[in-house]
Amino acid sequence: KMQKALTQAQQDSSVGATQALIERDKLVSTMQTLADRVRATCRLEFDEERSVLEARILALERELETVGCGAEQLSSTRHQLVSTEARLSVLEEERRKEREAAER
């Protein structure tokens, strides 16, 4: 009887250990699946955020190009204005001299 009880206890213990190993493997598998899901979700969120940031960068680059073109046009216009003012000053000076000569 004692030997039978001992053998039964060993079998129960072996079955319990096997069950524990099976449960442990299931938990490890579940944890790996969850970790994979978390990584995939984070990667997806990162990719979405990166796409949004890339779109913003492109928009800002376009704005900078527009501002750059505007700055070039402004510089050109300013140069034309300075040139026109210089010619006007020369013409005014010539007219002043002509008036002075006519008055004499």
C-alpha cells in the first residue's frame, strides 16, 4: 500500500510538473505575442507620426521657397527703386542746372 501510494504521489507530482511546464510555456507564448503586438503598435504610431512630421517639413520647405522667391523679388525691386531714385536725382540736378542757366 505504501509503495502504491508513493508511486501514485510520484505520478501526480510528475503530472503536476508537466502541467506547470505547459502552463509556463503558454504564458511565455502569450507574453511574446503581447510584446510583438506592443512593438507593432508602437511602430505603427511612430510611422504615422513620422509621416505627419515629414508632411510638415515639406510644407515648411515650400513656404521657405516661396519666402525665398519673395525675398529675391523684394531685393530686385529694392535695387530697381534705388536705381530709379539715382536717375531721378541726376535728372533733377540737370533740370536745376538748366533753370539756373535759363535764369542767367
